Amino acid sequence: MIRRILPFIKKEFTEILRDRLSITSLLLLPSILLFLYGYAISLDIKEIKISICDKERSEFSREFTDGLISSGYFRITARRESPNEIESDLRTSKSQVGIIFYPSVYKNFLRNNEPSVQILVDGSNAQSSQYTLNYLVGAIERFTQNAIKKELIRINTIQTPTEPLLTERILFNPLLKSPLYLIPGLIAFVIMITGAISTTISIVKEKENRTFEQVILCPVSPFTLIIGKIIPYFVISLVSSAIMILLSILFFDLPTKGSLLFLSYAVIIFLLCASGFGMLISTISSSQQVAFTIAAFSTLLPTIILSGFVFPINNMPEIIQLITYIVPAKYFIAILRGILLKGSSLSELYPETLSLTIFAVLIVSASIIRIKKKGII
Amino acid sequence: MEIISVKSLTKRFGNFTAVDNISFGLKPLTINGFLGPNGAGKTTTIKMICGLLRPDEGSIFIENIDVIENPEKAREKMGYMSQNFSLYPDLTARENILFFADLYKIKKSERDNRYAELTDELNLHEYQNTLTSDLPLGIRQRVALASAVIHHPVLLFLDEPTSGVDPISRMKFFDFIRKYINSHKATAIVSTHFLTEAAHCNEIFLFNRGKIILSGQPAEIIQNFRYNIFETKTSLLTGEIKNILNNSEGIIEFYIFGKRVRIITEEDIDIQQISVRTGIDISNISVVAPSFEDVFISLTND
Amino acid sequence: MWVIISFIKKELRQIKRDKRILPILVVAPVLQLLVLGYAATFDIKNIEFAVCDFDMSNSSRELIDNFTSSSYFILKYQTHSTTEIDTLLSSGRIKSALIIPKNFEKQLYTDRNTKVLFLTDGTEGTMANVSLMYARTILSRFINRYNTGQMYRVPAIRYELRIWYNPDLKSSNFMVPAIFALLLSIVAMLIPSMALVKEKETGTIEQLYVTPIKPYQIIFGKMSAFMLISIIDVVIVTTIAVLWFNVPLRGSLFDLVAAILLFLISTLGIATFFSTVTNTQQQAMMSVMFLFFLPSMLLSGFIFPVENIPLLVRWISYILPLTYFIDILRNLFLKGSTISELWIQYSMLSLIGIAIFIFSLLKFRKNID
């Protein structure tokens, strides 16, 4: 078996290595992509634009707006005279939040009557408005808390007021740096795309050019042929993934607390999923166009949306959560985050590792069975 | 009156000169054969005349149209069939042919008439609705031919139309072209590496290494052949024959196929001398008429 | 004109003949929108959460109740060991934890420095951020209630919240138009990029070159076929967005159609361009994929806000048609913005579309050398 495969691997390697451009791009492209996007994208909420209408400029309104600005999330883009202007700012997207302080807000506040503040939020960006709302509500609650404290001191009540009492600790990524939690997702995304698509195209291209027909006459099984075809790409992807992970550890300050052996295992298994998937697609496609269409639809968006990369899986409807079980990137991202950021060990991540391994075995055997039954042409 | 005239045509690909300063003129109502081995520059020349490739130097005129400047003007008159019988594999024979008819803006009624005619003449009836990817090469060739002539072009460019096709189909193919030329007052250029197909042409052009090394009417060329050809049967081993013939004077070239040896000699050498010089038994040697292979080989010898 | 029509007919026939491609091009976007439209949600609820209550008092129980009744947190484990909390967090079984020390209640009544510890997993940044905000708010409320219990007159900010355009803050209202745009770019940019170059690979392009068909006719013929398929997708997918996901379509249908057509022209233009400058389907598809599609996914504002992108990279966002298209769609659907309000986006789309088409026409000469 091995002896039969070797010539194919050699031929494939010679072909790939001869094409300088494609070998460099296969090796370096993943790292370039990771860097570009690793630096570029973030989910931080900052500089949410606020328009303010505050005629009175009371102590309350000043304190409140100062608090908002110093939080780092907001930027005041306009101070308006009338509530109408605030509304038009929202409509034309000049600001996302409008805050209107009504006159005598502080007095009303202490007397506890009349609405005193109106907050208008442009809800169309559901993402940032969630933050905004939560933040504003929290800010108001805290403001109240302070006011109550002052009031209690003023009226000198029976008991000394209790101080705020929350100690917060963010584990694993204390500064909540975007790259740290996005990089594992990006790595998975890049491996999936380059792995699955390069495998698919390399096989289907031979199918379409009918060069397979030539080779099939040789006394080897189609299975040997495919394996021989895939191993070189697999090896190259492995090398490029290693480079990519190494560079990201170095440049993005990933803590990398976990075991490197475990990490390598996860990468290999995930790559196996990707190439197995590519293999399966190429066995069912007749042309490059079909193969690529299937590959594009089944890897691009699902790997980003259904993997927990950005959208937390347990917020999805239950049926959709079930679908995420067949997205291998989901397990891989969980494992990567565990190893790179938390230093988790295999014993802590065994469900994900087991699922990923089962997935790899299933997808590779599915394509092998398909090849054995139907051949490759 | 020349329908196509080509002057000092040159085309280079990097360091390689594919077509090297060639000039020729073609008369109307003729089949012109571009003969020569693969890579001799036949296809490149045809592509330049069709306007598919831009020459580096030289001029091409079809009647009065400068093809290099106005390729579109000449297109309506041209029919082109490429050496890989470029058809859409996922369309049927019928769909392929009619598609090209549409590109030439042939009116529907006329288009259907021509289609019916062509399927008759080329015997395509039973293959009409088969995907061209499923057709054998010989049939694909006929479909490609039909696609190339559906708009009744008066200039036919057929690039290696017979490669990979069986001898009977090749014969039929030339019959069709001849009939077409006569009925449509057309002119054809056919490139081929089968030197035997020269016989089907009015005029042949022998290509070698980017140059035309000989041109003229086939009969004329054979007549003007200055050398003698002998054929002999021998039981000697190849090495021994080579040894003998290489050391004999007056022998231009020889080639061995099977047990027979074909010898091209200087004009003034006859059987007697051959026998003397080589020691081959005279009763075994015969004089044969020269073929185009002989012509070609004698010309490319040096 | 006749030539283009017959070319389109031929294209459609070829697409139809491949039994797989048409179903995929029509069914896949629909299925994906149905799944992804639900999946792409920023709502953060049901944060898995554990409690370590060393106090076991009424107050500590009340605080825990405040957490669990909020629908933000879902109580998964209750334990008395901090090491267990550590393992739960590092294995990812829970995302945050609340630790209430002994004497919590006693200190609450007597001492100024009562403490509870709130832990959260920073590996999923969004979740961590939001859970912190929730925790702070819940705690402030808890204290306020506790303190105001001793007062006869309670000061409070009466605030009125008004959320415009998307009052329920449904993520799907925000994400469905964007997913729609991205699916459309697969159908109208990635796949067509292989179309023209396929004729180069099979050699049929030479056959076309010798006919009187003009280069622009070949391009328009090819692209119109994909335009047709894209429009079918647009109709189905818009219907699903509006009727199934209830994304409000507040803008005018005319503006929507204009935006879609402009977007299709620019994406098909990009496809054409790469089809003309490459020689194999593989090259064409890889270039479009890495030079346009991936940037479109990550830099267009689809998920990651454009304002967060460093300026140097943001220039890439500005040349992607998707950046403008997503912006238009979101504003048009949710705010009912008009062309005059979004003229910058509309003109950028047109500009990109026209520029890229002119560029590819210039490139696509009849000569193949």
C-alpha cells in the first residue's frame, strides 16, 4: 500500500514545488490572512456616537455625561438645543444614541417624580445597541446608588450605608483584548478554507482534465490515488498551520499555557476534517464549478457563524444549536481557546476532542466508502 | 488574383521564433495544405490569419482587408475549426451548431435549412441530441466542422482537422471540403501533420521550424523531386544497415521501417551503383515513386 | 442584441444541464439564510453560571435569586469549592461564577467592606463584557433596594427609554440583510468568476473569437445568466427575510431594487475582471476568494464594525462593494432611508461597478496573447 502511494505523493510534490507561486502562497497565505485580519477586526465597542440635548446643565447632567465619556465607550458628537434635532441626528446616523435631559432634572430626581431623562437608541445595529443599553442602564443604576448614598448621609439615617461590593475578575484574557479571543477563530477559519478548498480543487481539476483516466489504468485503487493526492496538500497545510500558529503566539501575545502536544493533535485532526471534507465534495462533484460552489457554501459562512467564533452558541435557538454539532470548527475553536488562553488540558476538553476526532473519522471514512463504491470519475 | 496574401510574417514567443518571416499568397477556390511536423508553425500562422494572434512583424491581407488592423471585418467570411474541436461538452451536437449559427446572426428559417443540410451531408442525424462530451472523436470532428461552416464562410481555416481520426473519416472529411469549396466558391487552409493528405490539396506549403521550405502543387512538387528513391528488403540488422549506408557516397538519406529500407540518393545514381556501393543484392532493390515524406525528409536533411 | 440573447440562452442551457449547480445556487442561499439568520445573534442570554455561596444566608440567597431570575444568567452548578469553580471555568462548562464569602450578610448590615467575587471567562470577549455589565447592574439594584429599605423617600432617576427602528433589538433585523448580501456575493461574485475562464480552459473561447461576436457581448452574455440566477435568489431571499424573519422593509422597493442592481453589477464586474486576467478556473476562483470575498466577510461591517478597523486596513473596506451594500440594506430596511440620504453609498457602488467593468472590457481583448 505505502509503496503504491509513494509515487503519487512524489509526483504531486514535484508538481506543487515546481509552481513557485502556488507553493509560496500555500505556505504563507494563511499567515498573511491571519495577520491582516488579526489586526484589523475587533468586536470592541468604542466611540458610540451620542447627541446630547441638555439645556439646564445641572450637576446631574454633567456628572452623568462625564461618566459616559470616561467609560471609553462613548463620544459626544453633537450638543443640540432641541429634542427634534436629536431625532434627526438619529435618523441620519450622525449619532446612535440621543440623551435628552429635561429641565429641573436634579430636583425631580430627588423628589422622585416626572421622567427626567429620555434616552433614544438607534436599535438597528442590534449589536452595539445591546452594549449601549446595558451600559446606560448600569450607569443610571450606579448613579442612583451614589445619590442614595449621599442622601442617606444627608438625612443622617440610622445606619451607615453599605458600599458597593463587587470584585470583578476576568479570567484568561483580563484586558478583554479582541485579538486574543478572535485569533483562535480566525485560525480555524483559515485552516478550514485553505484545507478544504485546495484539496477539493486539486482533485476535481484532474477529474475535469481527465488526467485521472490515465492514472486509473495503472494497477492502483482509486483510494490509493486520492490518498496520494491528498497527503502532499495535507503536509503543506500542516506546515503552514504550524507557521501561522507560531507567528500568532509570538505576535499577538497569546499566553499559550496548554500543552503543545495536545495542540498539535488538535490541529492535525482538524486538518483531517478539512481535507476529508474536501475529498467528499470532490467525489460528488463533476466539475470545478460545482465543487467550488458546494465548498464555498458549506465552509465560508458556517465556519464564521455557526462555530462560536463570534456568535455565542448557547444563545442560538435549540434547533440551530443542534446544527452546530456538525460544524467541526466549533470543537476546534473551543479546544484552541482552551489550550492557548486557558491552559486547559485534555481531561478538561475531552468532549470537544472526542467529538472532533469522531468527526474526522466519520468524514474521512464517508469519502473512502464513496470512492470505493462509485470510483472517482 | 490572390484571396489571402501574407508578407514577412513573424511571431515570437519569448526566445522561440514560432513563425519566421514567411510570405505566401493563396488563390481562390483552392484547398491549401499546411504540412509539417508538430511545432513547425502551422497553427501559429493560421491563428494569425484568423486574427486570433497578433503577429510581431509582417502583414496579412484578405482581399483588401488588413486583418491585423480590422480583424472583425474579415470575421464574417471566416470559418475556423481548432485542433481540439472546441465544442461545449455540456451541450448537444445540435445545440452547439445552432449556437454558432446564432452568433453569426443567421435568420431562424435559414438557419434551420442549413442545419438540415449539414446534418445530411455530414451524417449527423443520430447524434443530434447527444452531448458532445459523449461523442467519439470522429463525430466530434464532424460537429465541429458543421459549427465552423454553418454561416457559409468563404474562407475555411481547419487546424489539424484530422488528428486522431480514422482513415475513412479522413477521406470523407476531404470529400466534404472539396464539395464545399466548389459549391460555395470558397478557399480553405488545412493544416496537417499527415504528409499523405497532401494529395487532397491544390497547393501545399511545407513548414519546418517556422519557415516554409517548399510550396507548390503536389504533382509539381513530386515531379520536381531531384532525387531517386529505392526500396529494398534486407535481413541485416539496423546497426549494420546504418553502418553501410552512412559510409556510402551519394546517399542523401535513408529510413528503415520493418525489414525494408528506403534510400534517397543523388539524381545521377541508379540501381547498379547502389548495389555496388552498398553490396545489396540488386534483385532485391526497386525504384519507387517519391512520396511527400521523401520530399520532406530530403529537404530537412541538412 | 440577438447575439447576446442567444449567448444567454446557451449559458442558461449549460447551467441547466449540470444537474447540481442550479439547485445549489438556488437552494443553498435559502437554507443558509434560514439557519444563519437564527444563528447570527448578538443577544446574550442564558450565560452559564455557577455559584459558590459560603454564607448561605437570606441575603446571599436573595442576591443569587437576583442573578438567576434575570434571564441573563442560568445557574448550572452550585458548589462550595473554589477549585471546582476553577475547573468549571477552564473547561468551559461555565462562563462566569459568583462567589459569596462567609459573613456576607453580617457584613452587609455592619461593615462597610462587604465583598462578593464575580468571575468571568475572557476568552469570549463579547460575552465577558456583557456579563460584567449585567453583574454590575444586578448588584447596584440589590444594594439600592437594600439601602432604600431604610428610607422614607427614595430618590430615583426616572428615565424613559425609546429604542427606534428595532425596538426589540432583534439581532436578526440587523444580521439578515447582511447575510443576504453575503450570500448574494457568493452567487454573483465567487461562482461567476470561473465562468469566463472555463471557456479559456476548454478552448471554446477561440471558437468565439473568430465569430463576429464582440467582447462586450461575450461578457454581457455570460454575466446576464448569473444576473438572472441572482435575481431569482434575491426575490426568494428577500421574501424570506420579510415574511419569515419579519425584517421590516421600511424603505422604498425602488431604492432596494436600485441598490441590488448596482451591487450585482459591481460584483459581476469583479468576477469578470478576474476571469479575464487569469487562465484557469483555479486561479480565478482563488484570486476572487482571497482578494475580495474574505475581505468582504471580515472587513465590510458584516460582523466586525468598520469603525474599529485600523485606518490603513480600512481603505480595503472602502473599496469593497459589500461595505456600501450592507450599509444601504440595513438603513433601507430598518430606518427607511432613501437614496438621497444614502447618496454616498449609492454613488460609491455605481463608481466601483462602472470602473471595474470598464477595466475588464479593456483587458478582455479579442486577441488571446
